[in-house]
Amino acid sequence: MRQLEFTIFPLIFCLTFCVPANAQHPDHVYSRSIQTIKLNKAGDPLSYPLLVLGEREQLELQFDDLDAVIKNYYYTFQLCNADWTPASLQPFDYLRGFLTNRIRNYRPSSLTQVRYTHYQALLPETGSGPTRAGNYLLKVFLNDDTTQLMFTRRVLVASKKVAVNAQVRQPFDGQLLRTHQQLQIGVTPVQSSGNQFTPTELNVWVLQNRSWKLAHVQKTPTLFRGNYFEYTDQEFSLFPAGQEWRWVDLRSFRLRSERISRIEDSDSTARVDIWVNPDNPREGKMSLLNRDINGAYIVESRDNSNAQLQGEYAWVHFTFIPRGGRAIPGKSIYLYGELTNYTLDSNSKMNFDASRGIYTKACLLKQGYYNYQYVTADEKDGKSIPVTYLTEGDYWGTENEYLVLVYVRPVGARADELVGYTWVRSAFQQ
């Protein structure tokens, strides 16, 4: 037994200290060959990767490697704080079983022009996985070598030490009445947990439509009475409502769906190009009749029976026509949603064609149904958050999805613990 302990320790040391600094970027892809990463609860492709500690739940991870050769992929979890900085704990403090696991389920694509290998895994595996509640960074890497990182994804593991209730309401401020939504959040410790929290130990995060770019955090309650804590500060609880998400149906590359203007399938190369109908600004308009999936996408195919293995890839061209055909001064426009990983970078930034007065962007996408929006951000501000009022507009009656997360950091603790959560939707128009 003593010899086993000395054998495992170097592995733990390597996992903790040999990971490069850029490995801490959540939801980041480090390899161009990796496409169509989906991480959700098993059996529910539109669910968020959130597990409840102690319950028998699993997440399903799927992704494609366009190199189309068999590779040895492994994964592990790293515990993080509420702000996604690494926690000051060793892996054996929050993981049981093997620290790394191999992804053993993979198959080459079938009957596709673009060849790829599709990988799939249910995680955590039996006998391994997180042992404490908190934020986890799922890391997928090659050859059991954490320095060969391919991509990362956020995973939440929650306990039920507090009860969380939330409501979405229309703001009382007359200037924000028609454009914003406001949350009222209450947190009550569960008596059976035996925990009593002080106001300085709790902090609350809110995500709108699952975007961490738009997350708000409040570290002290607006008011508290005994074991009840309320969070209603306007700066924290107020969100621009946006509009219902735009959509494009790419489930068939043979027949044009409603929002497709042109499909070009080259006979000489394995390239398909699809042009989406040009989009215009929507500010000042209501689009309540759209039924959206709040920025997500689903991999589906009408051309083949198995979308995961037989789904085709195409270069999908998006076009945004600004008012007057002029670029928006001092702003960059980005294609936004799960299809671009909710990021503002070179992979989502649109190019302005001055000769035609339009913004364009081409993305390599797999067959499916996609939601997207156009957002703007300051060109010179690298930390700018995406805003919609110049491209999509904001209407208070828009249906949005909010995820409320409650963390606790007791005095002397070395990591934030996710002790409760709730989902709430704004559905004023129904």
C-alpha cells in the first residue's frame, strides 16, 4: 500500500503544476481541428452541464475531430472558484477515483464529404468524479498529457444547502421600463443542512441565457432578516432584455429552408457553402412570435438518419446590413451564440465590406438548428461585454432564461462552494 501511494503522487504533482497558464481559459478551444463540442445532461441536448452532488446524474460530451484519425483523448476536472480562478486545493481533495479518464467511444464519420472522427463520453465515470460542490473546468487533452490541451468546458456541481427563489419583473424605472428586466432573488439556508451563513460568506451570480460574458455578481445582500437574504440591487439585478434570437435551419444541405438564400455544393472538392438571408437591425421592433432556444443549437439532420456520424459540414455565410450601409463608429460587430461559443474574438468578429456596405462572417457548422444574434462591443476595449441595443434592440417582454447560482466561502476555506441554484424564465408575453 505504501508503494502505491508513492506511485500516485508524481501523477498528482504533474496534473497540478505542469498545466500551461493558458489552460485556465474556460470554454476555450485550442485546436482548429476540434468542432461541434456539445456538453449537456445525458439525453437532453438543450440542458446545461450542471450536476447535483450525490445524485446519479451524468453529462454527455460529444465533439468532432476534423483530422479524421484516431487519437487518444483523455479528460480531467479542475476545481475553480466562483470567478473561475483555480482553487487552492490538490486534485485528491475534490476528485475520487482516477484523476484522468480516457475517452474510449469514437467512430469515423460515414457517408460525409468532410471526414471527421466523432468522440463521445458519459462523465463522470462510475467510481470517479467530483466529490465537492463548486465550479469545475473540464479539460480534454491528448495522450494523457495535460500540456497537450485541446479544449475546456465549464461544469457546475451544486449541493442543496440553500433554497433559492427568483422572480423576473418589469423595472419600476420609467427609462428602463420597456427595455430591461429585473430579478428579485431570495436565499434561505436549508435547516436540515445545519449550516448558518453570514452575509459576507454568500455571493450570488446570475447568468442570462447561459452566457458568462453577461454574468452579474452581488457579494453582499441588499437586506437580510435572520436566515433570509435578499439580492435586489439594481446594478446587479437589472439586465437588458434583448430580443428573441434569430435562427437558421441547417438540417438539410439539399433543400433550402426558409432562411437560406443559396446553397453551393462543389463537385470537385468536399466544400459546401450556404448563404443565410441578409439580416437587418431590429431595434425598435418586437419579435415575440419567434420561438427560440435562447442562443443554443441542436445537431440534427434531415438528409441522414444519424446526425452525429453522418452530419455534413458547410461554410455558412452570415450577412448583417447596418443602417445606411455604414459601419458603426467605434464598434465591432460579432456573431454571437453557442455557435461561436459566446465569445468575442477573431472567430466571431464580422468583417465590414465598405464597397457593399455590409458585415459578413463565414463559420464552419455541422448540420443542425442554430440560434444566433448580432452584438456590438467597443473596438479598443478587450474586456468589453456584448450589447444588443444597436443591432437587435431591447424589449422588456422578451423570453429569457436566467440561472441563479449561490456560492459560499466560509472563513478559512480555500475554495468557493456552489450551495444552491435555480432557473427562472421571463415569459411576460404568454
